[in-house]
Amino acid sequence: MPPCFPRDGISFAVFLLVSPLLLSACSGRVETGDAHLSKVQTSSQSMVKDGLAGTKPAQESANSPSGSATANAGEGDMATMEAVSNGCLKAWRKACGGDKKGALAILGDLEKHYPGVLTVQMMTGQVYEHFGDNKEAVEHYRKAVTGSEFSSFHLFKLAEAMRKNGDHKGAAANYRKVIKMAPEFGAANLGLAKCLLAEDKQSAEARTLLGLAVQDKQVAAEAQLMLDQVEPGAKAGN
């Protein structure tokens, strides 16, 4: 089961565009070519445009009593959506090409022009994680999750970064939230199992989680390898 979608307009649009990149290695996705990415972008923008019908303009939202000039400005603005999605994709390409400084510069510029858009924080965390800077990644993923607590995708990325940074207890708590929303999300089951095994090599719950993870083809091989290590001879479905 894939992660749940973010609920704000811009984050939803960029999620559709770049989430396949975020959940996989650079080489496997970015090299699919600009034509494919263009089709995905057109599709995602059409979906969001339909979903935002009747949404208040950015200026009206920012000036309304419940609006926020920083947190909500531009969230329903199609031009903002396009600028953020294009900028995030450009930054990710630079990161995949090894240009950390260039990627962060693009994202910093996006944050300056479109403050409070959660997707920018999400992608910034992804870039830091890509380069092994898990402490910095956690910081930005936390900001993204703060405004999107019900997105299992955001929570999953935060949990992954926390685990890689050595915070197994904190990561486990977030993995559990993800699994509650998406029980069949194999990568989350695998991540939680890793946290539990880091604390207890004989964890029965970890074995159960690995048994669930092997049902997800995206992580089946890694999950089976770990399952064989903690429970020799175990196979999916046994």
C-alpha cells in the first residue's frame, strides 16, 4: 500500500510529481526522461486544478481571519504550485547529480519566495538525507510533518531519517503511526522491524513485521534476508 497523500493543494501536486523519485534511488527514476516527467506533471496539475475548484485566491486566504501569510499563502495558487513543483524537481535532479550546494540553493530560494509551503521542507529533508546528513534531514522533515500530521508519506520520511540518525525509539513511534494509517506499507513495517532489532535481536514483533514486509515486492528481498537472519528457514506466508 502506498503512503497517504498530503492534504494541502501544493503538497498534493508535488507529491504526485516527485514521490516516485523520493521513494527510490535517483538512477532508477530520474533517467526516465523529460517527456515522461512532463506527462506526470501535466496530469498532476490537472488533478489539483479540479480539486481546488472554489478555493479562495492566495491573497484572500492570507487576509482572512483564519488565513496565515506564511503557512497558507499560495497554497491554492496554481502558479505557486507549478513554481514549487518545477523547483523541487530541478533541485532533486541536481542532488542526484551530486550537486548538494546547488540543490539546497534552489530550495532556499523557493522557501524565500513561498514561505510555509510544506513540500519545500520535505524536499530539503530529502536532499540532506540523500547526502547522508540525517540530522539536518530530521529537522526539515519535522517541519513538514508539523503541518501534515496525517500524511503517512511525510511521517515515513521522518521516521527513516530518525532511524538513520540513531534515534530508534523516536523513529519507531513514527513508523507505528504510518502503519496505523497504511498497514500494508512494507517499507514502514521493515523500518519498524529494524528499530526493534536494534534494541532487541530476539524481538518477536520484529519477526512478525518482517513477515508482513516480505509481502511487499518493493522491499521483499531485503525483508526476507533479515527474516532469514533472525529466523533461519522462514519464508513468506509461513
